[in-house]
Amino acid sequence: MAGESEAARHPYAPTDLELPGYVPISLPLTTILGVYVLSSLFITLLLWTLSGRLPKKTKIERLLMCWWIFTGLTHIVLEGYFVFSPEFYKDSSYLAEVWKEYSKGDSRYATRDSAIVSLEGLTAVLEGPACILAVYAIATDKSYSYVLQFAISLGQLYGTFMYYITALLDGDNFSSSPIYYYLYYVLLNSFWILIPSLIAIRCWKKICIAMSSESHKKTKVP
């Protein structure tokens, strides 16, 4: 009975989830979102400013650098914390508060669903550092820049689609209300479909142009 009454205190769906030791969210939503948004803006604006000092960088390249630093740090810091903090719902740190709030849109995070932990683990450990490498590759005009960006974008698309597909297969009943469902689960994750898709298309075109040019050069060689 004690376990049932304790579990009933959490705000997640379904209501019979057992989270022994759950510590309620203490920070207001404005603080949770505000810190994340402001810190993200600071990092991206700083990189935008610094990238302006690089020679011959187009606005698109600078925007891509801002995207990669933003998503890379999100993968490493935010998602990395989730992966290596199995009992974050008992904690009161800022990062724990972020995930306790997000779990209102998808309680699989609070319950440590194996599919979610696996996806987030690969994202934090592999894609996060790769995103930071993409910033460096664009800044220094590395030959592997487009291939790297294309690969990361495909990885992000795969991870996001798997995130949605596994939820659908398991009943898609992990959100505590329609507001959290559409705001957290649908809207926030949709950016990791739209932006990687656009980047993948751009990189595909760039790679095809480069390969076509190389092919023409070979045919001209006597």
C-alpha cells in the first residue's frame, strides 16, 4: 500500500507507474525552460559571432555551425545526464528537473524504458561528439565535412523515427495530457526531423556535385 500511495504522487501517465522515492518538481516551468533557452542562445550567438571572423564563411555555413554546437551540447550534456543518471527522478538538480518535466510528455524517460535509454545512449556518446567535430570541420574546411554532416543527420533522423515508432508500437499512452503530448513529445522532437532532413539533402547535393566533378576530371585525363 505504501508503494501505491507513493507512486500515485507523481504526475506521469499511466498513473500506476511505480517510482519509489520520487521527488516532486521544485523549479517553476519558466525557470526550467528559461535556463535552457538562454544558455542555448548564449552558445549559439557566441559561435555566430566567432564564426564571423572566419574567412569566406557563408551565412549558411555559420548557421550550420550554430546548429551543430547547439544540438551537440544538447546530446552530450542533457541527454548524457539522462543516460548516466538512472534515478534522476529522486534528484533535485537542474538537469534532473528538466527530465522530470519532460517525462510529463513521455513517461518512458522516468521509467527508464530500454529502447529510450539505448537511443539516448548512442546519441549522447556518438552523435554528440560528432556534432562538435562537425563544427570544427566546417570551420576548417575539412574534406570530410559534408560526409560527416550527412552521417550525423541520418543518425538523428533514425533515432527520432525510432523514438516515435517504439512509442506507437507500445500504445502511445505515455503523456499525462494533450498539452504535454503536442508540446514536448511532438513539437520539440520535430526539429530533429526537419533540420537534419534539410542538412542531409544539402550534403547529398554537395557530395553528388563533388563526385560528378571528379568523374569528369578522370574522363579528361588522356
